[in-house]
Amino acid sequence: MIRRIKRVAPLQAGKMLGLLYACMGLIFIPFFMLAGMAGAFTQMLIKGQRQQQQLR
């Protein structure tokens, strides 16, 4: 038997969307943080290599 949604309470929909956004944040935020750290680390390596080349 197929059930159809006849109406949606705005408060309940807001709770569900909030929960969905929170779960998505827990999944995707660590990847963005790792990408940011990798970019900062790469920039530090490039800066260190330039300083070593200037000392030679």
C-alpha cells in the first residue's frame, strides 16, 4: 500500500531540514578542513624552499 503525504507541518519540516544539514556538516566539514590544511602546508613548503634557494 502506497501512502501519500497530504500536508507538512512547517515546524516539523524545519526540524528535519536542520537535522539533515547537521548530518551533512558532520560528513563534509572534515574534508574541507583537510583541504585547507593541505593548502596551508603546501604554501609553507614552497616558502621554505624559496628561503633555502636564497641562502645558497
